[in-house]
Amino acid sequence: MGKGRKKTPTRIKELQGTLEKSRVLENEMQATLVESLPAAPSWLSELAAEEWHKVTLELFNKQMLHNIDLTILESYCNAIALHIEMEKKLRTEGRVQTYYNDDGSIKHQQATPYQKIANDALDRALKIATQFGLTPTSRTNIAQPKITQNNQYNYFD
């Protein structure tokens, strides 16, 4: 597969007003929109479930939540929750492990394993988040469909 710019879906080109019929992929895959707001998967932690509700509500209300994307959203919610959980742990247990010589002098110091877990989880979450327009920069590249009020949910429904 060649390198270069990622292809923009036809639907987004239509919404942006940049669609050129000569560049339309015939039979481009169309994903099915979610018909009702999905409950958080039971395996997600409480923190991940909160993120799930926030993100799915936003995407659903913008008519941008597709059945095929739900598993990837689970992974995003899990990764962002893991990052936050590790950050909380680091704040109570510290970010650096210190090893001492027998005489009490410092032998060496290193970051705790929780720091790598936190960083890796954030990296995974950000990679997924950009695919859904969940970061400020990635939102500038995604046009949302026209929204109908009769299909809107409230966070407290």
C-alpha cells in the first residue's frame, strides 16, 4: 500500500462540499448507524464506563456512532481509564523508584513501571481518539452530519 494522505470518506467529502464525482470510489463501504444509545459494556471499569457514556452520547447525537465502531470505542474508553487510574496511583506512590547501596547512598533511580503503563495507555487512547474526532485537532478534519432533534439523547436520560 502506498504512502501519502489518508483517504477521506465520500460522506465526509459530501458534507464538506469537496466531493468530486471523478474521485468517488464505487461501492464505498457504508457502516450502519447505531439506532439507540448503547449501554456501556459490563467489562469496562467504572471510569471507563463514564467515558463510554460521554463519548457514545456525543457521537450518537451527532449521528456519527456506527455499530462497527463500538469495539474500538470500548478499547479507547479502557485505555483512557487505564491512563487515569495509573496517574492516580503515581500521585500516591510516586513516579520514581530509588535503590540504595548498603551504606544508604543512592545506587540509582528509575521511573516506576506505572509510568510506562500510564504513558502507553495515553498513547493508545490518543491514536484511537483521533479516528473519532475526539481531539481538538482531529475535529477540524471531520464534518458532522445534519442533526435532527427527534433522535437526540440527554446524558441524564
